[in-house]
Amino acid sequence: MDKKSTSIMRLTFATAFALVSLVSCQKDPESSLLSSEAITDMNAGIGPLQAGGPEIVPNELLVKFKPGISETARNSALSRINGDVTEKILTKMMQAAGDREGIVLVRTPLAVLEALGKIKGSEIEFAEPNYIYQHHATSNDTYFTNGSLWGMYGQTTTPSNQYGSEAAAAWANGHTGSSAVYVGIIDEGAMYSHEDLAGNFGNPLEIAGNGMDDDGNGYIDDTYGWDFVSNDNSTFDGAADDHGTHVAGTIGANGGNGKGVAGVTWQVRMISGKFLGPRGGTTANAIKAVDYMTYLKTKVGLNIVASNNSWGGGGFSQLLKDAIDRAGTNNILFIAAAGNNSQNLTTTPSYPASYTSTNIIGVAALTSTGALASYSNYGSASVDIGAPGSGIYSTLPGKKSGSSAYGSYNGTSMATPHVSGAAALYAATHSLASAADIKAAILNNAKATPSLSGKTVTGGRLSVGTF
């Protein structure tokens, strides 16, 4: 998440859930914020809610029926809320995990909390709101040499900054990455034609523009990824996709080309899983994007070592956690922004960073002086490490269509891709490393930082000089 922009509750019918506030966007006719006054029926698994809860898609639920439930029983459950199924979500990764039924997106005329209370019954395994997420940026590259790219520096590099990631030290040792390593960017789209990103994006097994599903993953011409907002292969839709483009540059902008910026890893392949649009992104599309990356690795054969997730907020979703766990089972790290609410996630969790999935790395933001950024969330249990997040220069779409630009953003959104780039950099020289191995290398190499002591799992900041 970044300062530029402003998980979902789990509904088991035995336990209560907690909600965390999000900054809201424009509202629909039904209030898109969950109210603390709506339902407090503990028997329904709905506990007292905080005022101004997480932002949701009005009048929509995600529902997972129990296995073997008949069509008649399903229809009976839906009739309790006058619900219509608008989409069935059964990703190829769900099928590979033995799920034959998936989940359904249900539209109801009822307010969400009322619908959650009425749909409960023996037919239902999970029912959740469809939450809305928001995004929370030696080389001869211009911004590196002029002292602007402090997040890539180290104590012994020129220019230097002891609180940078030390990526420049790794470059000096000849470690600049590998095009055989892939990172998924689950975010907005990204400008893959940017002068500093060209060549570092895309799926080489998909032939552009031939109208065929060359790699057999169920998506036609997904050369650079897939847009789950519009359900098409147009992953870059113009200047509004600036956040995803900025994230991509920090991970893998071309280095040593005498222009612009340099990513933590100069050689890498990135794939877009676009699920954030003008109004944010939904749980339904987040699940599809996570499973899309996992399928590209397990069935298509792309060496995706991590996904970058600079977004979040809200309560717990078992359905999204299941997708993250499927990624972890297949050795894909899920690197997540801690968020920008200046809060302690140990006592006030925020998702997806606060999930307990072992493949998650939660990332806080540091300033160039080594301070924990004033806006950054933290937490000794679920925020693993700090990384450069303030005054981060990276790639942006230009104001003129098709032109390339650069700019500085702040936020845990900007810290997170430093860690994703680190995962790719490590994987480039450790081809047999598992997700657990890569996570351990990142966390074990963290450098102790006073501002992070007691605020993160490691108490330290990202350090990749020896990768």
C-alpha cells in the first residue's frame, strides 16, 4: 500500500471475526462500509463490529457450499437472501487441489451483513463479503548516479546510504539477476513497454496476438499477464496504472543502460495479475490473480518465485488465505505490504500481511535515515522486515500516451517490491532454493535497525549485498 492512495471477514458459523478500518472510496447506494450496529449475533459467527469497517462491494457475497450439497439445497440457501449467482469461480489451482465446486459470487438485494445473517445454515462452509482492496516506489542509471535511488545503496557503495538495501553491492559482485526467474505483480497493470522495463516482462510461452491459448492455462494471449478487472489480456490501460508500473521498476527495471532507474534485480521476468482498478480490487479477483500465478508455475512451468502484493486492509478471508496457501505449497512467496495506518498489527491485524501462511513476508517502510516511516504499520508477530519505502524513485507512465517517465512515491507499497526483487535476486544464484530457503535468506540477512527493534519479527532491514 502507498500514501498516494487512500481481508475479508471469515464467516464460520462458530467463531467471531474482527474488522479493521479502511479509508473508503466513493460509496454506492448501499453503504460500502460495514457498520458496528448491524449484527451482533455471536451464534451466527458475527461479533460486534468496529465503526467504519472495511470497504466492501455492496450487495455481494462470496459463498462456498459444503461438498456434496444438492442443487436444491443450494437454491434453498440462496432463496433466503433472494440471491443470484453472478459468477462461479473454480480456478485451475482449486481443481488441482481437489476442489470440484469452487466458490460462487452472489448478488443479493439485501445489505451484506443482513445477507450474511440470513444465509447461514448447514449447506454453507463459508460466506464472506466481497471486500475491496487498495494499494497501500555499479549502475550508470541517471537516478542512481545522481543520488536519488537511495534504496539501492549500501554503506560501502557509491553513492552510499547505510539504510539502503545494498543491492548495488550485489551488482558489484556480478549478481544482477536472471531472466529465468519470474515475479508475479498482483496489483494494477504495469507499463511493460516502458523504456526501463521493456524485455523484463512477459510469458515467452504465449505468442502475442494469435488468438490462441498457447500455454494451455485457460487465458488467450496473456502475453504479459491477465486483467481480472476487465477479464481480458490488456494488462496496461494507460496512465492510471502508475502504481503497478512503479512497483515493477523497483523489482526489475533494467540496470546499466544509462537511463532512468535500476531495479533490485536487473534481469528478471515479471507477469501482471491486474486486479486493482479505479475503485480498488475485490477478494474474488484477488483469489483469481493468486491462483493464476500458481498455475503458471505448476502447470505452465514458469519459475515464479514470488508475488508482490502492495495492497490490503480489512479482515480475515479464509478463501483468500486458501489461495495464498496453495501458492506456498508450490514454493511461491507472497510478499505483502504491512500497510500505512501507523498501527501495530500484533494487536490490530491487517490483511493479507497478517495471515499466518508460512510463505508470507510482511514488509514495513523505512526512511533514508533509518527511521520507521511515520505512516508504516508494524508488528513483532506479522511484519517480518523493513525496507526502503520513502522517497522511492521508480518507473511511471508518461503523461503523453506511450511515453516513459519516473517519479517518487512513499509507502509500504514501495518497500515491498524491494523485498520481491531480493527474492528474485537470491533465486538467480540459488536455482534449487525453495520458498522457505529464500524467505530464510532474506530474514536471516536482515541488519539490526534500532527503529525496527520490537517492531518487526527480525528487528532489521533488508540487506542483499551478499546475494
